[in-house]
Amino acid sequence: MDHRRAFELGKQVGVWASVAHALILLSLIELKPLPWYVRAALFMLAMYALSRWSKADDLYADESYRSADEP
């Protein structure tokens, strides 16, 4: 895998991880109680971000293993 592709995949993994964690924290904050449907929507967005993070992480791992096999 070339360095540019590795950087782009790593950046994608990091962005989705950050988004997921931020949304989970926002959905759990009780400082200013949000309506239940707003917290539910934030949590659903967080789950979507976690699934994207997982897919990006799997793609990054696949690319890394593929490049390790190349001579």
C-alpha cells in the first residue's frame, strides 16, 4: 500500500472514531436535558458512525495485509 492511501484510510478511521465518540457523549450528557427523541437521534447517528469506523478500519487492515504480502 502506498503512503498516500494509508494516510487517507487512517484519516478516515480517525474521523469516524471521533464523530462516534462525540455523538455518544452528546447523547449521554445530562447537563441540559435534551428531549428523549433528540438523544435517541444522536445515539443512532453515533451507531452509524461506529459502523462506518468499523468498515474503514477493516478496509485499512485489508490494505495493510495486502501490501505486506507483496514482494
